[in-house]
Amino acid sequence: MLYVFRSKADADLIMLEPVGNQLLRILGREPAPRGIIEAAALPAAIQAIEAAVAAERGQDNAAEEDLKEKRVGLAQRAWPMLEMMKRALAEKADIVWGA
């Protein structure tokens, strides 16, 4: 399944199901084929994702260097969504998604 996030403030954002599910759970939502993040909820949503990214970075920094894997982390995966959220917040626009 793919998630397609849409906002009047930005181009469509397409995410694979595992990443979309992870971000929705960070936002305190159960993954669902359709949904909405209202403009009024965007500041808290942005803060939740930024906090999760910071927590993951803290875990990565605590890991021993020789055991650290090269991988795409939450920061890279969440960046497009954070940018969409910031643009939507600036324009007071909702973000909706559908499969």
C-alpha cells in the first residue's frame, strides 16, 4: 500500500506503507487508509515528529561507532512530511491522505 498525503500548500507526498504507518503512529494516530491532520493540529504534529527524530539521533549517538550501521533513519524519512507540514501550517491548510 502507498500513502498519498495531500495539502493545498504543497505537492502530493507519496510514502510506502511502513514509513507512513511509523509517522502516523508518532502522531498518535492508528494507521488508516484515509485521514486528516487539521491545520490547528500541525504545531503539535511537527513537534511530535521532531521529538521522535531527536530521540532516534540520541540513540544513534549512544551506539558504539564500530557497530553502527549505515541506514536511512527517521530524520531522512520524515523530512518530506515535516516540510509539507510547515508549508501547510504557514498557509493554514489541512493535510489529508488516502491510499
